[in-house]
Amino acid sequence: MVPTETTTTVDVLVIGAGPAGVMCANGLARYGVSVRVIDQNASALESGQADGIQPRTIEVLQSYGLADRLLSEGNHLYMAAFYNAGPDGIIQRVHKRPTIGVAGRYPHKVTLHQGRIESLFLDSMRTCGVEVARATIPTSLEIDQDPFMLGSRGSHPVTVGLRNLATKTEETVKAKYVVACDGAHSWTRKALGIPMEGEQLEFVWGVVDTVPQTDFPDIRVQCAIHGAHGSVMLVPRENDSVRFYVQLARGAAIGADGRADKGRVSVKGLLEAARNAMTGYNLSWPNEIEWWTVYTVGQRVAASYQQSNRVFIAGDACHTHSPMAGQGMNASMNDTHNLSWKLAHVLKGWARPSLLTTYEFERRKYAQDLIEFDRQYSTLYSGKLLVDNGGKMDRQVHMELIKTFGKFAGFTSGIHIQYAPSPLTLLPPACAPAAARALVIGQRMPSQLVVRLLDGRPFELQDLLPADGRWKLVLFPGNTCAEYDSDLDDEGRVGRRQAGQALHEALAGVARGRGESVEALFSFVQISAASGGCTLEDAMEPPLAGVCAKQHFIDQREINGRRGGEAYESYGVLEPAVVVVRPDGYVGTIAPLLDPEASHVKRYFSGII
């Protein structure tokens, strides 16, 4: 590649300012990394595209301080209903249930159009001085394969040619890393020669966003409707808007190239098909059509998520699937939530470059699981109800859909997603006593309400674990009340303090080895038990080493007595324990706190930092 007159350098170049791209750029900017983000569109998205945020993704947004605005602007989706056509063709509700079938901090989804969700990140990035370079596309990409260049933390081995579509100017960017979030038809993936593996199903759907006028009773509930004359999914949106997913005949919507052709379908035809499917109810659309499109259902995963450990692909660039279960934007944003802190650690010299291989290891397995689930779910959703010889509707397909909806609730909500064992998800030795036995290594750290000892203020534990790039050490020392301590005798209390000091010194040694203070890499939270009648008014032992007063909490109910006091029981803490929480909020490992050598914690970080 011949450099242009304008050549710039950057730590990370992000290609694409969709949900995955802005999540990545915002995270890197917050971590103090030099980042640049480009997008081919001349302006930010104003309507349409993805719109559903699952509970785990709400938690992730909360860790960046962005959830309050999302919850304020978005529609909260608590219930789902399932309808079948009756013998007379009129649709009838056969089941109603919560949209989220597992316990979590947020018992609902949020629906809000993609442009508003992206704006959360764009505004946050702006406070860090990062803006999207719009109307800009990549034109060339080369990776210097010299081993020294690839192995050097200070090198910029990736050269990308850019063109501004508005000014027609050319630029060369030399980057340490590139993260491509440029969509299902990713230019970067094609430039790298990475194939997509999977299949295209036969199902075609149209999508329309509008504010309807109707007497349908569940118009503000997520609905799966299998009518006598077609299938529809309803997703309530913000400001009384509703998204209509309407199944189409394949021959009516597919062009000569085998792809969905919007020119072969009219929005009027889509809405009429929705009306026909919802037989028995009045339905009209007197208001503006906000957005509409058509698409085919395909499930594919990229054969690789990276090249030379320097260029990575994320979001739709590496996995595509149907929108029926509301996973696309969530999967995309959680890809770069996983990747951005790892890039920051490597760029700062806090971790070996091999840490970056865990991105593909963790997220590609998740995408494969998602594709398998989506294949089942979209097939059931798009399946036609059968009519037997007696003229009665066979509800078997729909009942299977309801069962699948509930069975995979932990997966679709994101709450039970689990990363496989690796250096980042290290199981303790088999001989080690179980500590915090109800927590799952590789799953996200669930939240519980705890009360700050300093002032009695209640906090959600997840709010004490923000996405600031640091590792969190959550200490459960047992009852540290001087008067009511029944867990340990005086010798035991001394051992607890010594173990806390050993843990802090071990982590300080890790930080010093990277030329950092312990506070730069690690944050400590202590949650003392409240057993034996201990209250906030009782004298408490000083917090363990590394824990400041404002990070010392007690596991008891808040002052009004309504919530709290369940952390030790919920997490299964029966003896003093330390839980290592990764910068992305997932449990990395669990160890006994009363280890005078902090051996397992040292072993864990020696494999990473």
C-alpha cells in the first residue's frame, strides 16, 4: 500500500458506528485508549433497525452509567402472549407469561430504536473527546507480518486506507489494532478472506414500525400470533409505536440474487397481511410509517473472529441470525464489551497479547450456541399451523414455541450465558473447599442489595463493579462485628486480617510488576455478614487491607426493611471467600479468603497479567 499525503496513527481503529462499534469505542475511550471510529453513513441513525435490549445488556449499560437514560426513554416489556387461530379463524390467546422467565436485576426487556441506543454511547464518547468520522469508508487493509512488528506492543502493524465520501480525500491510518463492526456484509471480513459458515433458511419476513389503531387487547404486549392466514409478531416500542413482523411468501419477496428485495413488496401489502393474520380484531394504521424493510432468515458464524491477533471482527460482521428472539444488537454489543477491556489491558502492558485470543474463544462459542437456538426458534415461529381432517387447528407447533421460549429464557436474557474454562475463568483446585458455592465461574456476577456501613445507604452490588477497566475483588469475610462475631474466635479474626493483608500484598506485587499502583488495576469491595444480630449500630472490625471505608458493606436489609440481607445466602457463602470479578462483570474465579498465601488468586493472575 502506498501511503497518502495524510498519514495518522492510532491505537485502535473501529470500523462501523453501529451498536457494536460505539460500544467498543466508548469502552476504549473510557479506559484511556487512543481510539478512532469511522462509519460510511453521513449521519446517525434516526429510525428503525434493531430495538430490543435484554436484561443482561441493561446490566452492561448500567456498568457504563448509561442505563438510567435507556430505562427513561425506552418501553419496558414485561409480558408475552401467544395466539392461535380458533376453529372459526378468529385468533385466540392460548398462553401469557413474563417475557423474562429467570430471576435477575431487571425483570423486563427494553425496546427503543437503535438510533436512540447508539446516541447513549455517542454522547458518552463525546465527553472523552471522541467523535465518529462519518461518510468515511476503508479502501485497503494490510497487516505487516514481520514477527517483530506483530509482537511489539508499541508497533502499528495494521495499515488502513480511508476515503471520505463527502470530500473525496484519501488518508492512511496506521493502527495497533483494528476492530471491524461493519455489518453482515462486512468489507473487512471479506478483505481478510474470512468465510461465513451456516445456512439460509426459507423464511422471509417484513417489518413495519408505526402507531396502530386497534381493539386488540394485547397491543402493548410482545405477541406471537399464528393466524389462519399468516403469522405476525408484535413488539411494543417507545411512544406507543409497535413493530409488526409479518411473514411473507418467499416467492413474493426474493429477487434474482436470492436476497430479500424491498422493491417487490409494499408497506401497504405488509400491513394488509398483518390485518389478515389478526382475524377477529380491528386494525388500522392512520399514523406515519416510521420505518419498514424485508429480510430473509439466515444463521451464519464467521470461521474466525481475527487475523494475526491484530484485526478483529465483531457484531453482525461475524454472526447473523433472525431477529425473532431479539438477540442481534445484544450479541453485537456484548462482543465488544468482551473485547474492549482486553485490548485496553494489552495496550497498557497489563496483560500478555495472548489475552486477546480469549475473545474468539468466548464469543464464537456463544454465537454458535445462539445460531443453534435461533435455528430452532425461528423455524418454530415461522412454521405453519396444520389443519387436520376434522378442520381443527393443530396447536403442536405453537406449544413447542412456548416451551422453547421458556426453556431458553436464561440464554436469551443473557443472564445464564457462561464462558467455558480458560485462564480467564479458572476453576479452583478440586481439593479446595467450596467458597461462594452458588456462584458460577464464567457467568456474570449477579446483583444483591447491600448496605454501606459508613452511612447506611443501600447499593446494588453491580453498581459497585463499574466497567472502568479494573478487576474487582469482592471479599466475604463473614461476620466482622466485634460484639457478635460467632464465625471466628480471636485467633480466627487475626487469621482473617492476615489473609486479607496477604491478598492485598499479592495483588500489589502483580501491579508493581506492571509499573502500576494496586488501585490502578484492582478495586476492592467488602461485604460483611450480619448474622448473630449484628447491626449498623454495632462496632465493626476495620475493613480488610485495600478496602476503603466507602467500599465496606454489610449484608442486611435496608433501613425500611424491604430489601437486602440475602447476599451470603444467595451466593452460597458458608465460609470467608474472595470472588474475582473480571472487568466485564463476569466471575473469573473464586477462592477461600483464609489463605495465608493467597495462592489461588496469585495463580489466577499469573496466567493473565
